[in-house]
Amino acid sequence: MNFRPGAASRRLIGLAAGAMAIAMIAGTAPSTAEPAAVQPAAPIPAPPELDPAFYRPAADIVAAKAPGQIIAARQVNVANAGVIPLNVDAWQVSYRSNNSRDQAVPAVATVLKPRGSTPSKLVSMQIAEDSLAGYCAPSYAIQQWSPAILAGQIVAPAEFVIAQAAVQQGWAVVIPDHQGPDSAYAAGPLAGRITLDSIRAARSFEPLRLTPDARIGMYGYSGGAIATGHAAELKQSYAPEIDIVGAAEGGVPADLGAVLSNGNNGAWAGIIYAAVLGLSREYPDFAEMLNRDLDPLGKGLATVKGGLCVQYNTALVPFLNISGMLRVPGGDPLRDPVVMATLDKTRMGKSVPDMPMYIWNANPDELIPVGPVNTLVNTYCESPTATVQYTREHFAEHITTEISGAAPALLWLKDRLDGVPAQPGCSITDAGWLALDPDGMTLFASIFGETIASFFGKPIGAK
């Protein structure tokens, strides 16, 4: 059983999910060593598995670029639920990034802006992909005529509404496929690098028409917070030239070991096991350990789940005893040296972000336990340079807290993008229900109204 990237089982499942689009696929952007001209949008999008020229350009082409440098670009048509088109300017960019071992990898991001505008603000929106196949990637899932929802990617189209809310404010938005070309779900250091390089790519993408002094922010929840949190911690060392004025993250998987311990044998065990498999695609030692120590049930489930999107990965085998499928010396997988090393590499709190942070989490959260988030905030706040606003919602659980917390987080991010300084230092607030925030309710109503108006062709973000 091979858990390394590119396994045939994953490719075959991905090809099956994209089959309904094959017959009408138009051409894709060429793979060349020089930046290509922006290509027109295809009438029907191709899933990444059937579009290697754009999603997986030749290794020598990728390696010849600097991190964040664009390889190819094309227009795309984006839509709600894959059907209702949005009246925005939209493109995809293929660019070079680095994996967690500083090796060149290809990456793809979607770039949005209000029609004909010159934005002075850019938000990097990390959608929770939480999946194990290319056809689940946000760049494919948010396009018109993408069958991603039917294929099990329900999160990306839902969170795309939050990206639209950002465009409604007149902001440009970049949405990276932050899991990378091998769908390495939960591999935070990789996701952080791809996110930062997507910002580099967006800043240099001339059709986006960003102003030279455009302010930059980041946003992500749950799987998107994995990318956002690691990007915030890596920014100072990996992309110091980028000035990010604030990052908002919620449902933060600060410690994947705690997530596994909390969710083993629980209702969310199916998606947690998908994260285990995702980590094996970025960390070779961890993949080797799984190949050696997983029992037959674990290997069989890995074959099936290894090509599925979030909905089906969550629904398939809940209440799974993940730890029980690993036959490691000593009996406790979380004490295995390879497992411990992998969890340490993906644990947040290695460095203090050099930007203001807005963090929110449910308390209790049945998927992402609040304890490690408390620890993360306390770790940051030991530094006199930290600027953190942390809110815990008590009338809450994982999914509802994303919805109730989105508007307050966007309002906080709006202040940073408007140049309003964040309150210095650290603050921790306990809230009953974030949806009762009056300013958030006003913004939520505006988002709903503008989104409905966009169904009838209104340009998003038009003033």
C-alpha cells in the first residue's frame, strides 16, 4: 500500500468525479518557462486531474521561477453552487511555491475583484478544502459548471460566500489551493507557504490592478485556519517583504495531536483520519510509518478515502478507532517517534506573528478542542510584541461558530484594512453568541442582500 503523493487509486477516483466535464472541456493554459499571456476562460472547467498543464507544469519550469512567480494565468467563470454566475473579474494563476522541505512545488490560486476596479485592499481567503483529491480544490469547486458539490466538496462553495462578502467591500481576494498539488490536507507549514506565495502572485498579477500601497489581510476557518495560522507564523521568515495588516482565524487546529485524541472514536473521526492521510503526502517518514504499521482495515480505508472530498470523507466511517488501526511498538501511536515528530512540525506556536491577530473558537468545540487554542494564545501573548484579540463563543459548536463568527471577524479585518490600528497587546473575551453582535448582524444582512442581488447579475462590489 502506497500512501505517497500520486497514488493510482487517488487519481482514478479523481478522474471519475470529473468525468461529467470531460466531453466539453476547452483548452488549458500552456506550460512554458516564461509567464504566459492570460488565456480565456474555458466554457466547462476541467478538474486538476485532467488539467496537468496548468496544475502540474513540468518540474524544471516550476524550479526556474522564484516563490510566488506566476507560470500561467487564465480567466475563469465563478459561480454560486457551480450554477449561478457571479459578475466579477476572476482569474486563476499557476505559480511556484515551496513545500515544507523548501523544494519547489506548483500551486494554483483564484483571484477575484469587483468589475473594472483598482482595489487598494487584498484579502487572502483560505477556504477549508479538507479533502484528498484535486477535484475538491477551491479553484475547481467555485467555478461555474463544476460538479464539486455532487462530488462531495460542500465546504468550498459554502465558504465562497464569505469570499464574496470581501469582494462586496471592494476588496480584491486571492483564494489559494493551499493543500498543494498532492492534496496534503492538514500539512500546515506547506499550506502557509502556498498562502504567502499566493499573495506574492496576486500582488504581481497586473490584471488585478492593485494599488502599489494596497493593504493585505488574511482569513481562514478550521482547515482554512491551518493555512492562515501557519502563514502568519511563517511570514516574517518566509516572506518578510509582505506587509500583512491583520489575520483573522477561527476554529483553529493549533495542535493536531489534540484533535486526534479528542476525536478518536467520535463522530468526526472520518475527517480526522483524512487529515492523517493528508499528512502522509507531505511527510515521507510519516507515510513510511503508515505503510508499515497500519492494519488491513486502515489500509483499505486509506485506499477508499484517499480520493474523496470532505463530505464523503466525513460521512464514511464515523466513530472510527484511528489509533487502534496503528500497530506501533509500545501500543500508543501518539508516542511513536515519527508521529510525535510530524505532530511537532505541524503544531502552531513556533513563532509570534508580526501582525495583529483575531482568533475565535467555540467553547466547547466538538472537533477542535479549545484547550490548545488557549495555549496558543497564551504562547503568543508571552511576547510583548504580540497583538491578539481572542474570543471564545459558548453557545456554540464547530460549524455554527464559523457562521456566527464570520461577520465580527470581517469587521475586525475591515478596520485593519481601513488603517485603524488594532488594540495593542492581548485581550481574551468570552461571548454567549457572536451572532448577536449588532454590527455583525448589520453586515450579515448586507452580505445576504448583496449575494441575492448577485444572483440576478448585479456586479459584486460595484459602488
